[in-house]
Amino acid sequence: MFDLPLTVDRERAEPLGAQLAGQLRAALRDGRLVAGERLPSGRTLAAALGVSRTVVTEAYGQLYAEGWLEGRHGSGTYVTEIVPAPRPTWDGPVPHERFVPEGVIDLRPGAAWIGGLDGPAWRRAWRLAAAAVPSARPDPHGRPALRAALAEHMRRSRGVSCTPDGVVVTRGVGNGLDLLAATVLRPGDRVGVEDPGWARARTVLDARGMTPVPCPVDEHGLVVDALPGDLRMVYTTPSHQYPLGGVLPVPRRQALLAWARRTGALVVEDDYDGEFRYDVAPLPALFDLDPEVVVHLGTTAKILTSDVGVGWLVARPELAEAVARRRIDLADRTAAVSQEAVRLLLESGDLDRHVRRMRAEYARRRAVVTEELAGLPLVGDTAGLHLVVSLPPGRAQPIAAEAVRHGVLLDVLEHHHAGPARFSGLVIGYGAVAGRTELRTACTLVRRLVTSRAEVN
């Protein structure tokens, strides 16, 4: 039963909604509110506190955005069954949580626009996939027909020259990185990761007992000259560095491959946003420059949706074979129906047509963002589904917290660092937004918040 001593103080400078959210958050963190517990309705709690329902709505909305609460249709508001881990330095939306309350505009990066899917083609592929005969002993490499279709797709779209025996079908980039680490590394091995970079890569490596080593990036991507010589592997996002957005230039790509040859390290190429570039054609994948030292990872998550759960690992054939053998030991596999659906989308040409439509749609969205944020220092806007608004240190998190109160979810650059933050700003994702009208509305708010904060400071 809900029974907490909640109070609000009108004499404090902190808004009443933020005060209430803070008290509820503290109760969630220390266990006074537990998973599955129902919270009072907004009307009931507002009456008990002597405040307007708007105050309670703001507090609940903040905790919804952070992943603490969930709504159950016709039943009310409950503490989520999976309570997020405490983030003592973060008082805004949690970037990797995808739950979005109704009416909220999500400008966080890392998700595609599912509204752009071709409904008839999508349903046809899954209907036919469900009718496929399952395998008694699934191939750990992935279904042969899909591997052949993927090899052709990557040759055509990303300039990757490979044969099906060099392809392993995974559940996504994180799964591919995990399988590779389990195959070629030993506990304690040092692995370079971009800083700032994808936090989940650090988590995967750490869980395998490796030592993630933060390696600096700049506006162009990984700083090769700063790489230590004792790394066994380095993970990088050269197509659109996550989250700064740089595209690794050709001379630096060549320097990275020369470093790998010299040190004996593997380069893991996460082809993040590789399909989406707006100024020139996408640069060829690193793998095609030196398949002996590069392992290429890709996924359908940004092309279609992360719900598909299909990705790929491309390596020299003997390494791909070793990964597949290790996969048997780990009892790891990719769902057969998902593999079949992706194969059908590839072989029918529906996937290529979808990518072309999305490239045009995301280019239009990028134009909206750059137009609405014109005059602000933008970084990484030539590719991918996000860009960065650079800000002075300490400015981004208060803006993100204020944006939540206006119904807009933002991500901040500081969150993506492994150690002390070297860059500060807002990461603006435009992939998941329902439409360009909502995107323009949200960017107008961002511009107002950024400029008003600048004037105050």
C-alpha cells in the first residue's frame, strides 16, 4: 500500500514537480517503493499535497521517461517490474531506455522510424517466414540462404567483398561483439573502445572479463595516433562515430589498418549508420580495405527496427568458422523465423527499396533539424540519424531536464564518456520521431532552451 511522507515546499526555487519527482525517485532507489506497487492517481496525490494535477503529471512524466514507472491501460500507474539501476549523476531521461510516454517526443539517438516500414511487404515476409520448415539442428553460422543474401547485399550497398562462408548471422552488433570476444580474447586482454562511445560495447567486454581501454575520438572519429600498442582489439564506429558523429577520413582509416598490422590487433568495425550519408556517397567499409585484420559488424536495427533481432558478423572465413564453433559452446543462436523474414526482404528487393526511402526521409528530417537549430554549433550532421549540439560544460544536463518537463526527451554527450567528460552537448536523434511536424516542434523548444540558457549565463 502506498504510504510515503511526501511534501512540497513553495518557498524553494526548485519547481514543485521536480521536488515531487526527486522524493519519489529516492523512494524507488532505496526500496520504499517496490516493483509492481501501484501509485495514487494524479488527482488523489494532487489533493493530498494541495497542488495542481499538473505538478503530479510532471513528476510522473519524468519518472516514466527515466523508466521507473509504467502505465497499465485502465488500471493506473505502477512501479516498473524492472527497476533501473541508480544513476546518481543523471537527473534526466535514461538514453538507452526506449519506453516513451504517450504525447512525448523522443529525440534520443539509436532508433529508426518504424512508421516508414512498407506494411504489405513487411507482413508478407513474416507470413512466408512463419511457414518455413524449421531445422532440427540449426546452423551456427546462420541459415545458408540468408548468408548468401547478406553477402550480396553488403557487396552492393557497402562495398564489402565477402563470400557466405565469411558471414555469421547474429542477433545484432552487441551479440556479434560478444561472440568475437569469446572466440579470440582471454580474460584480462585490453580492448580499445571509443571515448565517448557506445557504452554497451564496454559492458559486453567487461562482462567477458576483458579490460576496456578508453581511446579518444575527435570530430573526425577515432584518434589513431593515440592508440596504445598493447591492445588485442579495438572497437570503432567509422561510418558515423557514436555519439559525436564524425566520419573517419580515408587517411586515418589507412593509418588504423597499418597500426593493426603493426601491433597484431583486430579492428572491429561497427558499421553504425553506414547506410545513411547525405553529403556524398557512403565511404567503403573498412573490411574491404583489409579483411585480414578487420571484422565487420552490422544490424537491421537502424535499417528496420531492433525488434527484428538480426545482425551479421563478417570476417575472414577461418575466423568466421571459429566464431560459429564457439557459438555452439555458448548455445547461442538467431531465431530462424527472423532470419527467413530478412532473407525474403532482401531477395525481393523490398529491403533495398526501404533503405532508399528512408535515406530520403532522414535527409528531409536532417534538413528540418539543421534549419531549426541554425546558428548553434552543430557537429556530425553529414551522416546517420543524429547530430550533436555542442555546449559549454555543465549546460546540457539542465537543458535536457527542462525539456522533459515540456514533453521532449533528449540525450546528453557527457553520458557517453567512460571517464571524465571531454565533450559537452546535446545528442539530437531524429530517427524515432513520429513525423517532421513533431520534429520541428521539438527542435524549436531545444533552440529556445539553449538560447535562453546562454542569455542567462
